[in-house]
Amino acid sequence: MANHVMKKYIGKIEKTIYVVEEVQIIAETEKEAEELLDDYCAGEDSSSVTKTETEEQETEIDMSWIDSSEELSVDEFMEIDGGQSAYRD
């Protein structure tokens, strides 16, 4: 006779999200604008660069896996299954 126990599983999904951001740069020359853009891309804050639009282009799933599991508590089981087991021996 099999003894089945409901568990909850924690899954992880690693994604790569490709995004295009449009920015407005206030500068005197194109060279200065490029430098400000490089600084912005490196994470430096600048009052001369303002993000105006963000568009998500594509999402790729790189990996997915089950990270861990644990048995359901009686309360969790009752909430999910209404107390009716899917397995009958």
C-alpha cells in the first residue's frame, strides 16, 4: 500500500530579458552626449540623462529547476485539496 504525501515544491526560473530604453540626453556636443550615455550605462546618475521609454523586446528562459520541497501542513492541504486526496488505496 503506497503512502502518498502532498508536498509543495519551490521552482526557480532564470530568465534573460532584452530591453530597449530610450533616453534623452542634454549636452553641448555629440561626444559629450556619448560620454554621458556611457556613464549612464555604467550606473552613474546624471541629471542630463532622462529615460523616456522602456520596451521589453524578448524574454528567454535560460534554466528552470526545482529548488526545494516540503510537506504541506494539514491546513495548507485542506485549503488546496478540500481534504479530498487524489490517491485512493
